[in-house]
Amino acid sequence: MSSIQSQSTICALATPAGVGGMAIIRVCGSNALRIVDMCFSGKQKLEHSASHTIHFGKFIHNDTVLDTVTASVFIAPHSYTGENTVEIGCHGGMVVQQQIIEALLDFGARHAEPGEFTKLAFLNGKLDLTQVESVADIIHATSTLGSQASVRQLTGGFTQKLQELRAQLLDICALLEIELDFAHEDIEFVDRTVVTNKIHDAISYCSHLLESHKGSEILRSGLYVGLIGYPNSGKSSLFNALLQRKRAIVSNVAGTTRDYIEEHLTISNIAVRLFDTAGIRDTDDVIELEGIEFSKSIIEQCHVLLIINDVTRGEHHSQPLVEYITTNYPHIIVTLLQNKADLLNTLPFPPDTIYTSATTGLGMESVRDFIKQTAQSQVDVTSSVLINARHVGLLQHIVESLHGALTALALQHSNEFVALDIRQSIELIGNITGNTSNEDVINEIFSRFCIGK
Ligand SMILES: Nc1nc2c(ncn2[C@@H]2O[C@H](COP(=O)(O)OP(=O)(O)OP(=O)(O)O)[C@@H](O)[C@H]2O)c(=O)[nH]1
Ligand SMILES: [Mg+2]
């Protein structure tokens, strides 16, 4: 994509608003150096400085020294955005940050929109859309593993995978088109089984990428773990025990928790969002179970459900609830915890039973291990890419087009039609990377950004 040197020069605070040790104000655009030079007094003019140099000086406006600052110079195209950029490092006081920005506005810069710096980087061909999305993911990362996966994506992980897929599809097109060139000779140059196999390979490549969606979501937003069970089974007590602090109210009155409570914790570098829910009434009546809408809306979001059974009421006391969940939410990983085990004289059930006691801490390590292993098994599939809902939609579309190509082959249609479907898949890859995306999609992606990024 060609460089689109922005008409105006934009500026914004790149560090979080508020008081801090230091703050960075970014100025970007063809006039960035000239504008900063109007208020920066150092050993030399920034306009005469080499790219990737840092200069110390005074920041002056209306004859008043506002601060001593550093100015880091990046000359187009060698900057994050691909345009001239100055990053002003000042002291992290709210007043000084604001005064510097106001001075820059006075000298002709304008406020940057949220995500505008990254948008320029995209428009100038510095980042493709998957890399832009990874920038947003790094900023919003809630766990070490999630952040690391986003960085891998930023450094081209997904781009590379898509290039591999594109190469596979171009390979198929080439085979089909060779034959088209000799169509009038009625000779079959290419074995159709070879083409069919190659399309199957491309489909399984896409399916493999699609499979990593769940793991990607876990890396991006955390593993959602819900504690559910009948009233008084000890959900809130276990919630507190897992958090290792008293967060939820516990009492022997059935129905203590009315709403759901959400807290975050980290288990083995994976962010976990833990939900305590209102007790689901002790009933065999599934219709009544359906009435507990609040808990239901949480259940739907969860990757893992821990069903808390009050073991003093019998090992199978929560069986109707277990059956209800496994039937209605077959995609959710469910495990049963036999709680209040401290009140049993013996632990008589099969060896894979997880006994817990919120009172003594029994079984807490097993529960943590279970959460950890579940998260790990999902995350392992993700390898180096973070698939999001937008990618899923496009990859599914690619798979559909490839199936279209398979059908055309099976029906002995002309290679032209088969190639048409493959060409469409190649075009869809362009939508993922942003080579051929429309304005709405791009705006939607940048709406997740903050000002200064
Ligand atoms: N002995 C023993 N008592 C427990 C244990 N877990 C919870 N309790 C007690 O059981 C009662 C109910 O505990 P909660 O944690 O409020 O139960 P809950 O499932 O959140 O109840 P609701 O919010 O009403 O649905 C309280 O009196 C707790 O002290 C446990 O492991 N052992
Ligand atoms: Mg409770």
C-alpha cells in the first residue's frame, strides 16, 4: 500500500492520563518536526536531526518554560505510523501534559482520534489488519500468555499462516489454469484427484485455524469458570477459598447469593474469570430450573462449570442439575465437586472424585489443577495465532468456497468454475489481512483503540 502522508499533524498523550513518573506525547504527520521545533529548544532543530535520535531541551510556550523534555525523532517512513513522528517525553504531571498538548494545538496540530496512529500505520502498509488487532489485544491483555500470543501475532504469526494458505490456494489455481490454457485440446493435464486432495488440505488448514478460536478467546479474555449448584451447597464459600479472600457473603440461609459476582484471578499465567451464582433451586423439575435466568446467562458464557454438591446430602444429590447442564450445554466442560467433605467420616467415592472443603481448604489444589489443565488444553491448540470472531467468519466463508470448488469438481464442471471458487477464497484472505477490506470493517476494528495508540 502506498504512503498516504496525512494532511494534518496529530498529537495525543500516549501514556495513561493521570499523574506518573513521566508521560509521552506523540506528534505525527508531515509537519510534526516543524511544529515541535516551534516550542522545543535544544542543541539543534529537530528538522535537522537524523531519524531515531533523542534530544534534550526545554519546552517553551508563550515565553514560559513548561518543562524540560526529551524529543525522540522518527523520520518517515521509519516510524510506527510510517510518517514523521516526534515523541515528547515530559514529566508525568497532569498540568504539564495538558499544557504541552495545548501548545502543540496552538501551533497547528490537532487531537488524534482513538486508534488514529495505528490506523495510519495500517494505511501506510506498516501493519496488516491482523497485526492491528494484535496491538489492541496487547493493550487489553489480561494474562502473560495472552500478551505473549498477541506479540507473536504482531510480529507476523498470523500473517505468515495466511501467506501459507494463500500459497496453497494459488498452487491449486495454477494447476487448474494450466489446463484451461489447453482446454481446446481436450487433454487432462492435471489429475483431478490431486486438485481435490489439495483443496482438502486447504480446508483442513482452515479448520485447524478455526479450532484455535476457543483457545484464542481464553488467551484474550480469560477462562470463564462458573460455580453453580443448589442453595447452601457452599458456592460462595468455595469462591472465597479460590480467591483466598472473603469476597462473597456466606451464610447458612439458603438463597444468600441473589446476583452473580465476578472476580479475576490468575492461574499459571492464564487469566481466570470466576463467577459465583445464585443457588439453583433444589428441584427435579427442569422447567423450574430454566426459570433461573440470571444464573443461566452466566452459564452460557462459561467455558468451565464447577457444580458444587453438598456431599452431606448424598453423592448424587446434584445429579438432576448435572444432567440438565450436560444435556443443554454439551460444549461446556463440567465437573462435580463434592463439597463439605470435612463433615464426612470417610471419603468413600471413586478415586477420581474431587472432594472439597471450603472450611479446611481440602481439594483446593485439585480444583486449581483442574482449571489449569483445562485452560492449558484449550490454549495449546492456539499455537501462534489469536483467532477472533472476525477471522472466524471469514475463515468459515473460505471453507464454504472451498467446498463449492469440491462440488464443482465432483460434478465435472469446467475448471473455470472451480477456479472461481478458489479465487474467491484468496480474496477472502485479503479481507482478513485488510488488503481488500471495506471501510466499515476497518472502522469497527479501530473503535477498540484508545486515544494515543
Ligand atoms: N463444614 C462446611 N461448611 C461449609 C462448607 N462450605 C460451605 N459451608 C457452609 O455452608 C453454608 C452455605 O454456604 P454458602 O457458601 O453461603 O453457600 P452457597 O452455595 O453460596 O449458598 P447460596 O448463595 O444461598 O446459594 C454456610 O454456613 C457455610 O459456612 C464446607 O466445605 N464445610
Ligand atoms: Mg452463595
